[in-house]
Amino acid sequence: MSKSISTIGAVALCLVGCITLSAGAEKDRSLSEPANLVESAPPAITSFCYMAHLGSMIVSVIGNNLGDATKVTIGHRVATFSVVDGQILAMVKGDEVSGPITVITPKGKAVSEDWVDSSRLPEWCMFIP
């Protein structure tokens, strides 16, 4: 189940230089593994990018097993979000947003190692109207 971002008529894309997180102890999954093992794995955030737009923070989250997200938070704020091709486009209102991204699915919780920080907006996210 995903929540729709009805107030945004655009998409934030992570084009170049996204914040890429290390996969840690997660093992590589080969194409020969049964699909049900991959689908039942917990979510993982591998990278994200973000930008400010009209008093909101828009975040594009890339990772594994994010498609059935039930809740997304940025810092301590609950985000409005939509799942697009297994990745997440999320938005929170406010100019000052800081903290990790958390994605909750029925299979578990993923927390980003790096933080969204409205005081240091990256230049590599692009807003496409």
C-alpha cells in the first residue's frame, strides 16, 4: 500500500552523485536464487537524493524491497509518499528538515546511514515539472 503525493505535480530525480550508502553485511543476490527469497528480504536503502521545493522537502529513495512500504519518515516527520517502480518518492512539509530516512515494510525497517539535511542541499537532484 502506498500513499499518493497529490500536491506535487513533478518528480524529483536522482541523476548524478546521489548519496550512496554501503550495503554493509548484506550478501549479493544472484539471479539463480528463487524469487521468493529475494521478495521476502527486509528493505534496504542504498541511496537517496533530496531537494527543497515550495516549503517542502522532496526525497527520492533508491534501494531494495521498498515496493510494499507502509510508512516513510524523514527525521521525525511522517512523509507522504508514493512507490514508483519499486523506489520511493517522499515529501514532508517544512523548510527545516533533518534526520535519517526510515522506510517500514511488512518485512522490516530500513534506516539510511546518512541524513537529509535542509541546511546542506545537494546540487545533484533535479526537479522535473
